[in-house]
Amino acid sequence: MAQRAVKARRTFAACLAALLACALFAGAAHAQAPAAVRIGYVDMKRLLDNAPQIVAGRGKLEGEFAGRDAALKADEQHLADLRAKAGAKPAEAQQRQIDALERSIKRQRDTLRNELKARSDQELDASWREINDAVVAFAREQGYDLIVASPVVYAGARVDITDKILDRLRRPAAKGATP
């Protein structure tokens, strides 16, 4: 019986060694002929700073909020004038007027900041879809297997496709600008 157990163990060890050898040879054969994997990198900060859709959105927001920003600056100037006129020790009525204007300016500034943030997010969401679609379409057309967006630890110039994506995004913007 002991001889049978020893023989069974040897058989098991031989089978295990054969399986390991097959696995190693298969892995070595696969390692010798790997499929070419194309990887690209997109610098999202540069893309979002320079994409024509984002730049146009920024210009639109500046125009949309310019009037309210000018009114806020005028109120701030009026406050500075009131303070200068009141001097170091303003009368009670002047102090109430200054305090009320300070509160009003703070409220206006907070409202303007919140509305600008909300509108900026809306513009970014609208442009983001188009930018993402451009990256995906470029990757598929050029045969990329993986596109990595920033932040990454390192990306060499050879894999950086940010400029190519920016060129692609500029093409539709140029077509839309001409009648």
C-alpha cells in the first residue's frame, strides 16, 4: 500500500510538472508575439483651457455677466466715495448707509459668484460631451486601444495626442463660423 501511495504521488508530481511546463511554454510563446497596443495621453487641463468650445463659452459668460459686474464695481466705488466723505468718524446716519451698502455689495457679489459658477458648469457640461466624443472618435479612427487622461505620473511626447484632439475640435468650430 505504501508503494501505491508513493507511485500516486510521483504520478501527481509528474502531471503537475507537465502542466507547469505547458503553462510556461504557452506564456513564453505569447510573450514573444504580443499584439501591438496603442496608448494615447490627453492633457485635460490644456484641452479644457484651449478647446474652442470652452473659449467660446467663456466669452459668452463674460458678455452675459459684464453688466452685472459693472454695476457691482460701481456700487463698490460708491461705497469707497461714501467712506472717504464720511471720514474717520462718520455720523450715525452715514454709518448705517455705509453698512447697508456693504451688505448689499456682499449679497450681490455672492449671488453673482454663485450664478457664474452655475452657468460655467452648464457651459462646461455642454462642451464636455463634444470634447469627449472627439477623443473617442479620434481613438477609434486611429486604432488606439487606450486613452489616458491627466493626471498621470508621466506621459512622453510620443503618446501625447492633445494637440491632435485640439485640431479636431477646431475643425467643426471653423466650419460652423463660415456661412
